[in-house]
Amino acid sequence: MDLKDKLVTSFLAFENQVDVDSNIHDIRTEAIKTFESKGFPTKKDENWKYTSLKSVLKHDYSVFPKHENAIEYSDVKKYFLHDIDTYKVVFIDGKYSSHLSQTTHDGIDVCLMSSALNKPKYKIIVDNYFNKIAPKDSVTALNTAFSKEGAYIHIPKNKVVEKPIQIIHFSTGNEAATMLQPRNLIVVDENAHVQIIERHQSLTNNPVLTNSVTEIFANKRAIIDYYKVQNDNQEASLIDSTYVNQKRESLASVHTFTFGGKLTRNNLNFYQNGEHLDSTMKGITIIGDKQHVDHNTLVHHIEPNCESHQDYKGIYNDSSTGVFNGKVLVEKDAQKTNAFQANNNILTSDKATINTKPQLEIFADDVKCSHGCTIGQLDDSALFYMKQRGIPEKEAKALLMYAFSNNVLSSVKIPELKQRITKLIATKLGVDIGFDL
């Protein structure tokens, strides 16, 4: 039995675990029908042309992992941003860990999707927001069908959250192979502000496939800073789908830092449903060996007088493969749009590959839109200049690559996170950069 058939047949058992009278029972049922009809995407699908899931889907994944071994904080401390005080929502093999988490009742809702989906007090929010912007593609529908646990965050009107919120999913490797499907719902009301850091981390070398979906709603004048740190083990694969719906005068940014994992696919869609708003999508990818990273982005400009900024940097070593498929769609009514898109890449090896396709689709006539991509190697003259001044070649290359990615890193608004990312970059480049930010 292949993984698709296993998931379809497991759905009935999953439904027996949850409340069939739940508000989203019909949504789950419709979603599994969509997945059963479409199956997993293949390279015949245009958006998956350069990414094959065959090597990922061959494992016999446990769909309902057992929850046996508890994890102590000392075992996983290094994966937290512990330099500053934060709220924490932690899951172990898909189950909430109360002893590793630190939530709050200080005027904000930071709790579990399982609670939000089943308790009457959350019904209005769930009815208005759950599954409202997630498209009906097969992998998102699969997550919707099995949606049970994840982070539920609701920031009420005029609330500025004083501490960042960390969402961390740990996989213990208790099973020979594990599949996890976390679902996050984040609603930020008018004039509210929140910073969120998300990480998926396997604790062993057993294969893990995570199919994660996050829906983010930025209401009028809301500000959302979302950071994804992707530095998993070499046998872990991640399909991460994030959908952002923005209202008038809101500011939403998503930074994606990808350094680890076997295969990583990031689907990131912004929908601009209001005037005078700003969408920012930035990323740094540094991979090697036979790692594969695919960034698939969309900014849908629907209303006039809006801006979007995309800036993705990639450094590809050894036999690694990168994909960037970015699209800016400007509707006829979206006049005065200002959209910027750039994808710049460095290949340090003759065996490394990047497939990049920036796209503009414009139906308005009064806009400023630009897109472009570059693919190259390190500047030999700059490298020679640094070596002439006594900098060893390895460190010189690392500094050039750090400088190449620094304009993305400089826009991180949490200093402690910026320091953590700097150290991860140095580790990936194999040097000690030797300075603090």
C-alpha cells in the first residue's frame, strides 16, 4: 500500500479519534476527497516541475505516531531562542507538551488548535477564519483533512504582544518513519502587533515528513513579523504552506531561513485585500550535499496603492538543488501598485543547480513592478583583494557569502534571532565569522 492509499484509509480511523460533530467535520471530509482525487503532486504539475517527492514518499510513515518518551528541556534547549523571554508553544510528535511550553492569558489567546476547533468560545473565530484562504491543492487539502493540532494565536484589537511567540515542533524518531501534519491559525486584529518564530526539528536521523499549513490574517493596521528557521536533520523533509490575508494598512513580513533538511518545499502566498498595505517576503538558503529547497511564492495584488517586496538569496554547495518560482499577480483594479521581486544565487560547485522563474502578471496600467534573478559564482577579484590583505581563502569566501546575504538578515527585527541566524550561517559556511551584530 502506497502512502496515498494509507492516508485515505487512515482517515476514517482519524475521524473516530476526533469529534465527528465538530464544526469542521464537513471541511475535513471534503478535503480528503480532494486529496484522494488529486494525490500527491508530481513533476507533471507546473508548480512542481523541478521538485520530485518520490524519494520522500517511499518510506512507510507512521501516520499516528506513538507518544512514549518525554523530552526534557535540557535535551532541546539549543533549539529555543533562550536569549530573551518568549512565549512558547511546543509539540512533540504532534502532541502538545505542557512542560516545555509557556503560554499566557495576558489579554491574548495562545493555545491549541484542538481546543479552538472544539470549544464553543472559539467558534466565531474558527467559522470566520479556519480554511478560508488555504487553497484546495492536494497537500494543503491533506493537512486540512487531518487537521487536529497546532498553534492557535489570536491577538485582540490594539494589543502589542511584548514578547515573541515561539512555535516549535519536535519529532522524537520513536518510529522508524513519522509523518506529521501540524495546522496553525493566526489572527491579528486591528492595530495589533506580534512577532512569531517557527521551527520544525527532528531529534534523530529517522525519516520524518512534515506537511505543515499556516493561515495568517492581518486585519486593519495590524503588524505581523513571522520568522521560519529551517535547519533540520538530513533525513527530515518539510512541505510548509503559509497563506497570509491582509486588510487595509497592515504590514506583514515572512522571513525564511533554510539551512537543513533533505527536501524542503515552501509555499508562501500573500493576498492583499485592502489599500495602503505592505507585504514582505525574504529568505536565505544555504545548503550542500544533495539537499533540495524549493521556494514557491505568490503575491496577489487585488486593491490599489499597495506594495510588495520579495528578496531571496541562495548559496548552493556540492550537489544541492534550489528552486525559486515567484509570481506577482496585479489585478486590473490594483493601480499604483509597487512590486519588487529579486532572486540572487551563488553556485559554489559545478554540480550545484538552481532553477529560477520570477514572474509578473499585470492587468493594471499604472504600476511600478520589477523582477529579476542572478546566478553566478564568487567574485574572483574581490576574493583576490581580500587574500592580498592576509585573509585566508576559506574565511574570505565566507565573508563574501555573508555579505551577499546580509541585506536579508539586516531586516530581522529581533536582535537575538539575528545573532542566532548569523551563527547558523557561519556554521553552514564552515567558519567563525568573528563578530557580533
